[in-house]
Amino acid sequence: MSFAAQGTHKIDRSAFRFAERMNGLKASAIREILKVTEMPDVISFAGGLPAPELFPVEQFARACQEVLTEDGPAALQYSVTEGYLPLRQWVSDYLHETNHIECTPDQVLIISGSQQGLDLIGKVLLDPGDLVIIENPAYLGAIQAFDAYQARYVNVGTDDEGILTDDLARVLAQAKKLPKLLYLVPNFQNPSGITLSLPRRKQVIAICAEHGIPIFEDDPYGRLRYSGDHLPSITALASGLNCIYMSTVSKTIAPGMRVAWLVMQDRALYEKVVPAKQAADLHTSSLTQRAVYAYARRPGGVEAHVKTMLPVYARRRDVMLKSLEEFMPEGCSWTRPQGGLFLWARMPDSVDTQELLALAARLKVAFVPGAPFWVNCDVRNTMRLNFSNASDDMIVEGIRRLGDVVEAYMAGAR
Ligand SMILES: Cc1ncc(COP(=O)(O)O)c(C=O)c1O
């Protein structure tokens, strides 16, 4: 008789009783959808994937070799939670050069991807029922991270200059409970591709200062600008006051490294986030942090690599915009982002893009339906399109298929 069968209690239902905070938590709609897009021959505009052919594989291999040769066992040892000091120094220099953000290495915390930063800030600031102000539509990963802490959302609409500051001021003036945080992606937002204009950045700072609301500025795409002028970050404009700034190497080098940073001028906040990270993973990989540093300190550093990516992504964006003009039926519209990886398309009101995806999968093209990005409202006719991960020819063919799918749907096909 097997050991399992000898037990006196026959278990015919799960013995796991989940924490209340898991009630609202769903698997990310994007991850579920990505499964569909992994089918062979599908042209996918669904993921947020950078172009793998642009990853600096050889240079990074050399950086890893250098680290192991020069640092030896230290690169394989446990390390401090705050992060590898030379990397934190590099981050503060890089943010000064590229973004005019003034911070010292002891205000920088290295994290295991920006996604961890969202989780840590949620963990440290949010009690169940606390309010977070977000743009609508908002980054799904942030909603997922804050959902785990049972946050509720105050959603503020956007136009082509970003979050509507009049609405933000009105919402705050009327709020019965003070929100704990404003979360924003000001550059080439995920999912919309929209950039917050300079006057709105200043208004956001003034409104939040008036109400004592901290701003969480999530900036993974700021360096990926293909047209227009670089805008100062909110954190730089606010001199870091009551701001949390976050960025990552995921879009400027490669996402598999899982290296990102939080910048927190507020000492009390920093000192809460460090033990929260310690409880989560002790520290970000010593080896990877050192390798990122060895890669970044090369002449030209990260910016030299970014320069090689920009023309490729710019061309792909342009090819997608031109193909949308050519192939999408009347009544569809889309954003024209100046950078980043995504654009956001709106179909005629009668189109439900979740239903459309099933039809699209049959024609072997994929996108992300927009509904999960909308908070506290039911908007069915939007979709996110990624332009960084497919070749020019694939973009043309994929958008041609998508145009056919929308036309077929509107003609009654399901
Ligand atoms: C706005 C935003 N924040 C955070 C992340 C997560 O980035 P990371 O790879 O650094 O975890 C992403 C990834 O797409 C993103 O778009």
C-alpha cells in the first residue's frame, strides 16, 4: 500500500484557505492572452516585448566575464538589500545626466524589475481600502500590484496631453478620503503611448502639493523618444519632493536582467521600503547587478546602445501608423506616440475587442484588448498594439490582417 493511501483522512477538497486579499486577484489578462499569441504563425502585437535582435548579447557576455574575473566570489555572495553601491552611484549619475534628477546613491534602491517596485510601494503605503489615483486607462501591472494590497482606485481620464488636471483637481477637492498616492507613467504611457505635456506636469505637481499627495512616477520608456523634445521628469521638476521615481533596464538594455531602481528622497519612506524588499527577496541578484554596472560603465554606456535602438523602433512605429491608415476601416482611431513601445487604438463603439481577439486569432494576428486597462468603467472598444517586436514586413501584414478582422466583425462575423 502506498504511503498516501495509508492516511486516515481522505482529502477530497483543497485544504488551502486563501487570504482575503487574494479575492480580487486574477491572473493578468495579458499573460493569459500571450498564451494565444504563442501559437505558431501568429503575428503578435500583444506583448510589451523589446526587439530581441537588439539585445547586446556579446557585450553583456563580456561584462559577465569581467565581473566573474574581477570580482570572483563577491559576485556570487549574498549582498546588501539597498543594492551594489557602484551601480547605485551609476544610477544617480545617469539620472542627473539624462533627466536632471538630483539624487545621491543612498536615495537609490536597486530592485528586481520595476514590477517589484510597484509591489513594494503598495506593501509599504497601502492598507486595505486605501485610494490610489491612476490615469484611465492605466498600466495593468500596477493595478495588479496594488490590487494585492486591496487598494481602491480614483480614476482620472486622459486626453492626448495625458492626465486631465482639471479633473484631478476636482476629484481631490471632492474626495471624502485622501488618496495615498498618485501613480503616473508620464512618458509614452503603457497602454496609451501618450506623454504628459510640460504644463500638465507642472499642474500635477501643484495640485498634489496642495493636497499633500505623493507622486509615484514610473518611467520605463523615457529614453525611448523618437520624435519631439525630451520633457523634464516630474521628479526633477518637483526637486524630488514627495516623489518616488522608478525606472528599469528592461527597455534600454533587456528585460530578462530584472534590474531596476526606485529613487526616494524621503528618508522615512526609503527606510520602510528596504526591509519590505528584504522580506521579499533579500536583494536583487549580486551577479546581475554587477554585470549591469560593468556593461553600463563601458565608454558610451547605456546611452550608446539606446541610440542604436531608436531608429529601429522609430521606423516600426512609423510603419505601424502608415499601415493603420491604409488598412483600418472608417471609424477607427489611434494615438501617435512620440516614443515607447505601444499605441492605443479605438474601434467603433459596436466593437468588443475581447470578442474581436477570438476572430483575430483565427486570422493569426494578436493584440491586447483594452478592457482590463480601464478602471471602474466598462470600455470594450479599445486595444493596445505593440510595435517593437515585429519586423516591418510583419507589421504591414499583421495590420492588414487586423483591418480584415475588424471589417469582418463589423459585417457580423464572430
Ligand atoms: C509602466 C510600466 N511599469 C513597469 C513595468 C515593469 O517593468 P520591469 O521589466 O522593470 O519589471 C512595465 C513593463 O512593461 C511598464 O510598462
